[in-house]
Amino acid sequence: MDREQEEMQFLGMFGVYKESYRIIIAWRRIFSRITLSLILPLALVFLAHKEFSDLLLSNIIRSEILLDQTPAAASSRRSKIDGVLTAEWTYFWLLKAAYFTFLLVFSLLSTAAVVFTVASLYTSRLDLSFRKVITVVVPKVWKRLILTFLCYFLFIFAYNFIFFLLFVLAAVTLAMSPVADYAFPVLLILYFAGFLYATVVWQLASVISVLEDSWGFRAMSKSRDLIRGKTWLAVFIFFKLNFTFGAIQVMFDRFVVHPRSSLGPFGRTAAGLGSLLLLLKVFLFGLVVQTVLYFVCKSYHHENIDKSTLSEHLEGYLGDYMPLKSKDVQMEQYLEEHDDDGDRV
């Protein structure tokens, strides 16, 4: 990371992108290995899930149509079709559960590996190896990320429940009122805005869980304070990355899952490989951007990240864990004036 910490506060969206690209190029060997071992399975499952899910849904729809067309008198046939339909729904929900579990596990593993690697580059740790990251660091960091995710999940569960009650209350009290035409769109906008903000806070909290002695709700609270002042930057970057994920999935669905007859097997294979390669790059780039944004927010709030202390913290994952001193990782202001040489004390 070539930039000094104080300079990073001035980075905008394109500055964050440029810095992230430079980091990936600088350590392309280890990032390539992380991509092949952790992000590739994640991307494959992300894309394959759509095809298998659509296949099961089409079978379910055919079974339901066949059940509706079967006379009530044919009880044995209806019972057989109903059993098949139950099994198909069971397979569908098992697929969903396996998909989200696999997606969560490999997302957190990838986050642990990439955040640790970027922070190691920041502290100029040139002795870092892929084997250390995967076998020693990731298993330790992953536990913290799981706790932070569970706190985020609990918050989102409560958040959805509260908004569900608000929608029900609005439907009951404003059903016959002309205000309802405006109330429901406003509630929807507030819901999605809050959901987006909470997700951005959680992503930055994941970085904090790796680089600081905080996780869970404490990391979420720190993330909320840290993101203040750079909220629009973080939200816009998050929105663009997720829009790109959606565009790749739409392209995969259009040209691979439900291709045109004129495309042919070669075109379908090429489209599938193209979607996979794009997804790999976006996944990796997004995780690096997430980490760079952490350093940008720290710099914006004039928090001092001592490289030697951060290096000791990272070294703790390779041996016995050594908690960071709070004064080195908490928000602290530069209150001293410049010295005679123009440097901050």
C-alpha cells in the first residue's frame, strides 16, 4: 500500500478502486491462490444454484398442474402425485439451506483471508505465505466473523419483525384513507434504506473483527461510528458491487440457464466461463475494496493505526493471540501540533 495513512482520507470512489487494484496486482500470486481455493467454489455455487433451483421449481410446477388436473375420484393417483410434490418441495428447501450455508461459510473464509492479506501488505509483512493464511489464520479469524454475522442476523431479524408490524399497523389503520397511497411507498423506502445501511455496517464490521480486538455487536457499533462521514461513499460502492453481481447473474440466466436456441453449446459454454471469470474478479475486488474502505474511514477520523502494533496483532493469529491495546486501535484524535520538521507527533 503506497499511500500514507493521512492521505487515504481524501480517496473517493475511483481512488478506492485504484488503490484496491494496485494491491491485487502487487500480491497477485497469493490473491490468485486465495481466489482458486476459496472464491472459486463460492462463485461456482453462486451460479450453479440458479440452474438447479429453476430445475426443481419447474418440476414442482408440473407436479402441481398434474395434481390439479387429476380427478378427485382417483385418490390413489392423487396420493402418489402429492407424495412426489412433497418430496420435490423438500429437495427445494434442502437445496436452499445448503446453498445459503455454503455461501455464508465460504464468504466468511474468503473475507478472513483477503482482509488479513491486505492488512499484511499495509504493515509490509513480506514473509506472508498462502499456507499460513489458509491453515493458521483463517480458522482463527473465521470464528470472530461468525459471531459478527450472527449479531447482524439477529439485528436484521428484529428489524424485519418491526417493519412487518409497522406494515400491518398501517394496513389496519390506513386501509380506507388516501394517506395509504403515500404511507406504504414511504415505509418501503425506509425499509430498504435501513437494510442497505445495516448491511454496509456489517461488512465494515467484518474487517474490524479481523484487524481489531472487537467482534459481534461491539464491532457493529465501531463500524457505525467509523462509517460516519463516509456513509455515502460506502453505500454507493456497496450498491455498485451488488449491482454488478446481479448483472452477472442475469447474464448467466439469459445465456446459460435459459439460452436462446441459436446460441448453441459452444456459445453457452463460453457465456458460462465468462460469467464465472467475471464473478471471480468481482468477488475478490469487492473484498479488497471493503478492506481499503476501512483504512479510508480510519484516516478520515484521524485514527492512528500504528503499523508495528497492527503487525503484532496479525502475528498473534500465527501464534498465541495478543490483544491489541485499546489506545492503538480506538478512535483517537491528533491533538498535537506539527513539530518543527512538519511531521505529526
